Amino acid sequence: MSEATRTALVTGASRGIGAAIARALARDGWRVGVNYRTDRDGAESVVSESERDGGEAIVLAADVADRDAPDTLFGALESHFDGPVLALVNNAGISRDDLTPSLGDEEWDAVLQTDLTAAFRLTRRALRPMLRARTGRIVNISSIAGLRANPGQANYAAAKAGLIALTKTSAVEVARRGVTVNAVAPGLIETEFIGGASKELLDAIPARRIGTPAEVAACVRFLTSDEASYVTGAVLTVDGGLAA
């Protein structure tokens, strides 16, 4: 993949895992679109840090759950860097936890729209230029909640399991055109999203510790690299052995 065409979009990249991924890709030479929904300051900080490290990045405001978001994001990024987006990291996600008997329709719909439907729409938009270029990388940030039961997260688990199914299916569809589609499934990672961890939860993790956003980003760096050109349809767990 030519250095001149290495443009990437990372959704939900103003903090946590998304921010770590955006910074890592920028260090690897990708020109990065740092998407955010509400935290502009966080997104601008990611851009500033990337530029200090010698990378290129821009902030892109959009709620990925909006139908127009894919064209808005890709159009802005393609125009700014004058070229196709050849890497997409679907990281944006929300949670609305509750036990299934009391989980409301609004909570179900909100999580499915943001965590799964948005990823599908963005993937669909990303594949057009990738298929023409006969190269591309899509990485979906799923969760071990999509692989194992996690009471109180029926909506989140359904979305993340659906994301894995979307990954595998689309990977098979586009493999012969040089495009790879993979998923990363983090476990307990040190971010604002998950809050604190009890001793009981830590004891359930074979590694006996929480992971870091940088450890997730390292996996994404590999999956977007030329070295991963024969890896597609894979689900890489980053969970200290929790889902083993």
C-alpha cells in the first residue's frame, strides 16, 4: 500500500481505545481522520499529539448513528487528503445496560444503531474505493461480550456478536480483491467506558490485570499493516485470557 494513499478513518477516536488507535496509526504513517460526536477537545488533543509525533490527522465531527454520517465522514476525509480512505476502524460504541426483562426498546435500538448498524453503513461506504483500489483494511472493534455471556448487556452483546458476523461475512465477500476485514474483541480495558473493576472481576481474568488501550491499538496496527494481508475474517481477543 503506497504511503501516498494511506488514509484511515477511526470512529469514536476522541478518547480511550479509539484515541490510542488513531495515534498509533498516525505514527505508522497513516493520515488519520479522528471522528468524535461530542468531545471535540479530546479529538483535537489526539490530532495535536499525532502531529507532535510527526503524523497527519484531522478532526471529523459526526454521530455515526446518523444515516448521512458515512458520506459526511468519507467525503470530508477524501477531500482533505485528496485520495481514498483505505483503512476503516469501526470503534465508536455506546452501552445502555439493563437486565433483559427491563431493557427498554429505546435502549435496545440506541445500542444496535450505534454499535452495529453504523458499522455496517460505514463498511459499505468504505468498500467502494477499497474494491476499486484492490486494497484496504477494515477493523471492527467488537468485545468479548459478543463471545461470552455478560448479564445485563443483551443489547450490547447482540450488537457486538452481530459485528463479528458482519466481519466474517464481508471478509469472505471481498477477500479476492485484496481487502481484509477483521475484528478485535477487547475484554476489560482501562477506559472511562468501563469504569472501575472489582477484585472479583480481576480474579476472573487469567492475567489478573486490566488491559490498556495501547494493547488494543497494537493489534489494530498489525491488522492494518501490509504484513496482515493474508489475515481476514479473524477475531483477535485482547482480554488477558478471559474468553479462553
